[in-house]
Amino acid sequence: MRAITVRQVAASILACGLALSLAACGSGREYTVPDKACGVPLNEKTLNPFLVDGENFAVKGGSIVDTGTKSYGHCTLSVDDWLVLDLQVDKVDKIYDPMAPLDEFRFKNREKLKDMPFPGLGAVGDFNSMVSTTCSAPAADYIVVNAKVSLQSDGDVAERRKDIESFTLDFVPKVKDALQCTA
């Protein structure tokens, strides 16, 4: 039987330590999701499917509702440089149909959103949604809300589409409230 050397024992201990430290890295969410971002309250339940393990939750861009003289607002949510959601709100003068040929380029596998709990037109794709709805507020007569997840997202596409739809149907009324829409 061959004797085990100190060098072999040390190498084994080092290898085990390295394996354990690598297993601990990147496991879990070490960040807190804010109650509000981009000028709009967030619902962690509808946001949860897009959240990834990481250390830092970041909000980039300003408010998507308090845009000053600009007719749009843009904001992104990310975890450790991984795009969680890219959000944009456009203040417009009419309803735009996301199912129109002009907007087809925005989507992969576009489908009409049905039974929305507010007036308007909407569509969902494999990585995004677009809703055009009435507002009737001093800031805007109508708004278009676009939400996009990372194009690198994997997993079940049908489930992701349902998650995008759930987020959108929860988020758009919050945008309308923040803009003080009356319709």
C-alpha cells in the first residue's frame, strides 16, 4: 500500500475548499427589490420570474412617468448587469395597435393580449409586451407601455410569455395611476 504524502493531502484539502467556495458563489439573491422603481410601484410577485441570483439590483434611467418636456420615459432594471426588464412609456396622441404590421418588428411570435382589465390594445411576444391605452391626463391623452426581458432568457417560452403578460397587466394600471390618468 502506498503512503499518502503531505502534498497529496494538501492538494485534496485545497480542491475541496475551492469546490465549496465555488458552490457558494452566485447562489441566491443577495439583493432587495425596491417597492418602487422608475417612478412606479413594483410588485415583486409579478417581477419574481425575471429575477436572477446575484448581489446587486440596479435601476438605470429616470422615472418613466415624470419625464418633464420629453414625451417618453425609459428605465431598466438589472441584477449584476443581467437585464431583468427594460421599460418604456411613450405619451402619444392616439391608440397604437401593437398587432398592426408597422409594429411586427418589435416581437417574436406576437399574439394579441385578450381580456385586459383596462381599455386599450396589447400584444405579447416571446421576450416583450406592448400596450396602448387611454390616459386622459394633463400629461398625456394616451400612453404606450413597452416591457422587454433579456433576449438571453432561457427556459420555457410559454411560461415566460405568461409571466410577461402577468407583469404587464399588473404594471400598466400602476403607470396610469402614476400619470394620474382618468381613463
